[in-house]
Amino acid sequence: MIQVLLAALLGLGLAACTKASKTAPAAASSSRQPVEVMKLSRRDMVESLSLVGSVAPNETAQIRAEISGQVRAVLFSEGEQVHKDQILLKIDDAELRTQLAQAEARFHLAQLNLQRSENLSEARSLSRAEADRTRSDYAATEAELQYLKVRLAKMEIKAPFDGVVGSRSISPGDYVTAATAITTLDDLSRLKVEFQVPERYITRVSPGAIFTVRAKTPDGEVKAEGKTYFISSVIDRSTRSSQVKGYISLAQPALKPGMFANVDLVLETHRNVYSVPEAAILSMAKGASLIVVRGGAGQETAELVPVTLGLRSRGNVEVRSDQGQLSDDTVVVASGVGGLSIFPGTKLDPRPLKEEFRNGQ
């Protein structure tokens, strides 16, 4: 019985010693604050504005007839690629051709009368008044002839530029007027995007500003780069925004005129500056600060470094130190500083920051 009791007491003593040996390092490490850290990184910080817009063709025109008449022939197919000055439609011009023949006959007679008048004037057999009247008749018939030729040319409807014709609303035999929309013509050699910029940002936008267009298609999202070329000088009173237009740099077959698009407009870019995750910023009464890790080899301590904040982009923020306390080798506490009780001189237990937080996601 005594031997059993001694064995039990010995076992309890060994267990207590083992427990103490295991908890001693934990107690020693508990005096150091575990933190996630990362080195300062340099990157290009971009401030952008997310907007919505519409894709539009480079040029678009609604084809109409200038002179009323009956359609004699339709010389294009719907959806066809046509070239500038290609004849799209012919209107019956029989009446105009008859008038043109009459005008040519009158012009020929006026030309002969003018020649006779000039000969008689040289021989002084014709009064100056009669000579002037003959010249006036010649000029009037010539003008009438040119007028009819112009009208006759307008009986052929031509493409004003290279492009793709849309659907047609007329057929041979239809009577068209200046109000009749024959078809549409779109220049798809390059596309442009139209969007509205709120008035508070419009002064920061200038021609040549870069933007990214994102549009959803059945095959997925399509992206394209572009530059602005037009900023309206007027603020729309109903929307309190200004119209901005820009050309897309490279043609994207998936982008079609009229499509809805998301536009990321670049307002400002800072090149090669220090940036940290937003969670690394410690907001204090005196301003923003970073917790910088000083020392090494298990002797890391915390130091508060005041910083000036710059651009923010995708979970990252630009930081600058007016006293030059930041460098490429600076290590900072990069996560959850607002919830940590850290003061200058606090001993730290640094651990690498997770990759998803490092990328600002």
C-alpha cells in the first residue's frame, strides 16, 4: 500500500515537471506581440473613377434622299460593307433628264447668240445694251444647266463614307421623300465610348486621359483600352455631369455599337511610390502612422512612424514620410493594427503577411 502511494506521488511530480517545461516557452513567448509584417513595396498608384457608358461607332449616318421620287433600284444588301461614293439607291430621273435636254438646247442657242453678239460688237453693229442682254441670257442658261445636272446627280444616293449598311426600309417602287429613312450607315473601323463624368471630377479629366472599357458578352468579359478626345464644356443640369467621349485603341470584334459598358477612367497616376495595405494604417489624433519593425534576431520592437497618405487603389494606399524614415528595407506591421495594443518599444513576434492581403484583395 505504501509502495503504491509513493508511486502515485512520483507520477504526479513528473507530470507537474513536464507541464511546467512545456508552458515555460509559451510564457516566455507570450511577452512578444504576434504581428503580420511585410516589406514596403514600390508600385504605380492609380486613382480611377468607375463609370458606365455606351459603345458607339466611329461615324453613323441615316441615309435619306434629298429629292423626292420613286425608287428605281436598290443597289445594296443589308449588312454589306460599302465604300465611300458607292451608289446605294437610284431614284427615277426621267423627268429631270428631259428638263436637262431642254436646258442644253437653250444653252447651245445662247452660246451661238453670244458668239454673234461678240462679232457684231467688234464691228460696232450692235448696241452695248443688246450685247449685255445676250451675255446675261448666256449666263442664265448656263446656270440653269448646272442646276439640273446637280439635281440629276442627287437622284443617285451614295455612301458618304466607308461602313456597314443596316436594314433597309424601302423597296423598288416605293416613293421616298426627304423624311424617308432609307437605311443607316455605320463606320466600324474604330469604336468610341460615351459616358458621363460627375461635375466634382470633371476638372481632373483632360483630352488624352486613359480609360479601360469592360463589357459582358456571351463568351465572357471583354476589356479594351482607350483615350478621351472630347470633354463637354457644359454641365448637364439634370444629371450634374458632363459628357466625355473617347476612342478605343484596338478593335474588339465582341464589342458592338450600343452595348452597355463599364468604364474605369484614370484620374491621376503616381509612379514608383511606397504603398501598404489599408489595414496597415494606424489612425491617430495627430494623423496617420505606420508601425515599423526595428531590430532583429528575436529582438524586434515597434516604432511609430508618421506618414502622409496619398492615392488609394484596390485596398492599397500610398505612404510618404516627410523625415525620410522609410526605405526599401523597411518592414511594417501590415494587418489589423487598429485592434492591436502596440506602443513604441513593444516587443514583436513578426510573421509573414498572407499573400491575399499582400495583394490588397
